[in-house]
Amino acid sequence: MALKANSAAMQIFVMICGILFSLFSGWFLYNIEEKAIVSEFQKDIDERAASLSREIEINIEALYTLATLFSQESTPDFHAFTTQARKTLNRHNDIQALEWVPRVPHAQRQAFENELRKSFADFEFTERKSQGYMTVAQQRAEYFPVYYVEPLVGNETAFGFDLASNVTRRETLEKSRDSAKAQATASIMLVQEHSKEKAFLAFLPIYKGQPSTLAKRKQNLQGFILGVYRIADIFASSTLNDELLGLAIEVVDDTEPSKVDLLYSHSSSTGFTIKKDISYTKALPEILGRKWSLIGSPTQSYISVRRSILPLFVLSAGIIFTFFITVYIRSITKQAFLVQSIVIEKTNELNKANKRLKKLSRIDGLTGIANRRFMDEFLDREWLRAIRQESSVSFLLIDIDFFKAYNDNYGHLAGDECLKKVGACLKEQVNRAVDMVARYGGEEFAFVLLDTHNVELIAQRCLKSIEALNIKHEFSPVGPVVSISIGYCTLIPQKGSDPSSLIAAADEALYKAKERGRNNALASLTAISAQTFSI
């Protein structure tokens, strides 16, 4: 009897211990899985934040491109400004408008209005009343009207609008003027828009000369180059808009912590309930004096598809095997080994997935070649190597001729197919593992060639290969098929230099190649404080 009682007690003890152990194992694996899902979710938000930040930086650069028009003594006329702005907008489809906003003292108001009335009979300085309608701007000491605007179509309401009449815009103007730096406004509703989409303005101050003090900046201010950006468009153009299934994302302006402004909200297309108890905020690098953040939350669908049955399986299996442990102890040992094997397998799968994600972060999702970020890292690294070895580095910047017209007339799906074919064709033109072909952005591609003596031959080969693809393009002034323009430069880097000089030279050569009629390759002959390598 005592032995039987002891056996029963042992069985009860083993059963209780086994059940408790099974519950703990299931909870432990569930907790590990939960942490892995949260980590993956945070990584998704980090990648999308980096993508949005890059997209904004690329669009802001357009202001500095236009600033070169004002490097001369005189202010460019309406035609010169809009011509250059149109070229810039062709490369930056996310920009709503580019504008010139001069500083106009009251004494010169009539002269400024009369000058534009030669081309636009009804032009006048305007302002928006609190009731929402536009009217003639009231008298003030100085005005900051939208004097040049590209495109004018769709922005007629903004043409002549005095930014000084709006408190938000004027504060940003003054901050930009006093700091001599580009500044962005808080979110605004555009005077030319009737929708409720939010936008922001970016101001780049233009001075006479180079004033170094606050007083001289106020005195020598000519005006501002203004970029108009709709936040939804920038969001849509960044890779933020790719593969967002199961994620709800908000873009907020938290420059003033006590007054957080919701700029844009992306709702998950899955329609599942958002798990608000899991939230992650990623701050973006400062954007022209503003602090933006991404706030992400996963949906129940996002969590569910990443969960496995492993925790439940371990719990059930542990309880079942616990009943047999009193008869056959070895079975529980075997079960423990099985659980351990599954855990190791899942851990290995997670490690492999992380490696695949790291690789994907370097590849352009559409064309399958290297992306801009990976190319920049590669060029920086090889630039330093070339300095040590005194070898050459070549950079080719390639642009598809009149790609916007192709997209507009054949559709974006056809445009994507065109980009894929061009990317694949360009990749075939280099055979060495040390060289790189990358998608530079939009319809632009780039080559980084190391210690290469036949750059011109490679450029010509690219021109012929793309033309040989015979991709129909009836809307190109160059020819009946898709063609490209190439600007390139080869340097032997010197100590203290950086790759930006090489890229700038290739970009300038590309611009000149386009001016010469496109569908051609042109080498840069500009001296950039570095020894030129003969090709």
C-alpha cells in the first residue's frame, strides 16, 4: 500500500511538474516569437523612415539647383526661371510647384505689378481673407508675392499671393532670412488646393552678395526660392508605399511636442483591427528646421501571419507526453529533444530571414540591380581605396530620354517594364565583379567603374545596347525607340577629396549631353581639384 501510495504520489507529482513545465515552455516560446515579430515590425518602420527621409532630401535639392540662376548680378526673367524650373520638375515629379518670391518694398509694388501685367494682364498682389476668398493684398511695408511659378496651370490662385499676409508663412520666411538657411513651414493648406491634403513649403533665401551678419542679411535679401510639396505625393513616391500590407503608419510633425501635427495617415489595406498596444515611433533626421516622426502600428493580420503554431504545439505535446512519463520516462526526454530541434530550426530560419532582408535592402525592388544607398556606400569605400592605390574611379550617370512622356502616354506599368529592361541591359555591359551598376533614382542609372581605361567604349556600348532593345517610344523627339543620354567622368582621387566632385562632374556632363540633342555620351572636362585620368 505504501508503495502504491508512493507511486500515485510520484505520478501526481510528475504530472503536475510536467503540466507546469509544458505551460512554461509554451509561454517561453510565445514570448520569443512575440519579441521576434516586434523586432521585425520595428525594422520595417525604420526602413520606411529612411526611405521617406531620402525622398525628402532628393526633392529639397531642387531648390539649390534653381539658386544657381541667381548667382549673377541680375534677377532672371520669368521665362528663364520657368524654363529651368520645368527641367527640374521633370526630374522631381513629387514637387507641386517651384516659385520665385521676391522681396518687394511698398514703394516698388506698382512697378513689380506693372512688369508682369505685360504678360499677365490681371496680375496683382493678393491675400486670402479669413472667409476663404482671395482679394487684393492690403498695404504693408513690404511684400513677398509669388512672382514666378512653374507650373502655372493648377497654381493660378497662388500666382501673386503675398506670403507676408499669412502668419505661418511669414514666420518661416523671417527664420530663413535671419539664419541664411533653407527652412520648411509647418503643415499648411495650399491656397491653390480645394482638397484637405496637407503640404509644406520650403524656402531658400537669396541675397545680394554674401552677408555675414543679421543686419546685412535683412538689408541684402532679394527674395526666396520656394518649393511646394504635398506630403501625400512624397509618401507615395518613396518606397514607403511598397509592401505596406498590415501596417498603419502616421507621419507627424512633432517640432512642438505640445502640439503634434498629423501630416499624413496611411491605413492598412487589409481591413484588420490595428493593434494599438504595439506602437513604434521613429524620428526622422531634421528636415529644414522641422522634426518629423513616423508612428507605426501593426494590424492583427500582420501579427497573425508571423505567428507559428509552435508555442501551442509545445504546450499540447508537453501535456500529452506528461501522462506517459510515469510509464516511460524516456518519452519525455525524446520530446524535449524534439522541442529543442524545432527551436533551433526556427532560430536558424529567423537568422536566414534577417540575412535575406539585409541583402534586399541593397537591391532596387523594381529593376533588381543595386540601389542608390548601396552604390553610395560602394563608391565611398572604393574612393578611399583608389586614393591609397593611386588608381582611377569612373562614374557614368545615365538618364532615359523623355521618360516622363513615355510614362504619361504608355502608362506606369509600361514605364516599369521599360525600367526593368533598361536596368537589365545596362547590367550586361560590365563583366567585372569589381564594377557596379545601380539605379540612381527615377529613370536615372549609374555605373561605378574601377581602374578602367575604356570608359568611352563602355558608354557607347550602352547607347547602342539600349537602342537595340527597340522599345517603342513614339513620343520621343529623339527617335522612334527609347534612348539614353550619358555623362561620365574619370578621376584619380587625391587625398582630402570626396566622391561628390566626381558625381557633380558626371551630372554636368549629362546635362550638356542632353543639351546636344540627347542619345549621346559626353565626358566631363571640368577640373575638380583632382588629377584627371586619361582615357
